[in-house]
Amino acid sequence: MTPPERDWDKELADIDKVIARAPAQGAAPVPAAATRGAPALAAPPRTRKVALATWLQVLLGGILAVGMTQWPYAHVCGMNLFLYVGAAGVVVLAGLWGAVSSWRRRMGLAHTVALIVSLWGMVLVAQEVLPRVGYAKQALEWTCP
């Protein structure tokens, strides 16, 4: 059974009639259902004050990340280890905080720096956690003997 042949001339003529009835503004009419959805998220206004605040957030995380390399206490086990891992977790959170802020304000370089800070914090946490959960060859303890 073959499908019936289409009359393309008639279908194209119907399309031409619809186009002729459309408004001549150059834009297609928006259906009413499309305007009732959730509003689109627009970028917050980007003033110098807002850009400076975002850079301060990112640089705060960067300073904290660099400062973690100079941790003054031994963090082999016990409370000092927990404090160090907690501070490294704060580096991750500071990086994510700057990344979210810079993403919302469409600041590419600040976003990249914030992601690097966050990645560095994850590396610091991984250096201490992975040997203690059995991932590395040398198993370390959480608490001091």
C-alpha cells in the first residue's frame, strides 16, 4: 500500500497565506504559552563595585590557598590533622564561593582563578585523606598512637 501523493503546490500556497497574515515587524509572534514560564536569569549589573567585590572574594580564596602551603603545625595525626583538613576544606569552599560569584557576573579570568583555588584545595584534602582510607600503599592513621 503506497501513501497518497501530497499536493505540494497547495501546501506551499497555504504556508504563503499564513506568512502574509503575520505581522510585518520582522519578528515571529511569541505564543502566549511561552511567556508564562519561569523568567530567564539575567546577569546582575556589573559595576566597578560589584567587580571589585568579586575579585576580593576570589583573591581571599587565593591568599588562603597560598597560606596553606605555610601551615605552621605538624599535621600527621590527631587534632592538628583534623584542623588542617578542615582548613583545606575551607579553601575548597572559598574557591567555589568565588567561582559562583564570578560565574554570575560573567568574569572569566576571576572564574578561572577561583576554579584553580578550588582544585588546589581538593589536592590538599586528597593528600591527607587518601592515605588514611586505604587508597595509597602507605597506610596512615587518623589518630595518634
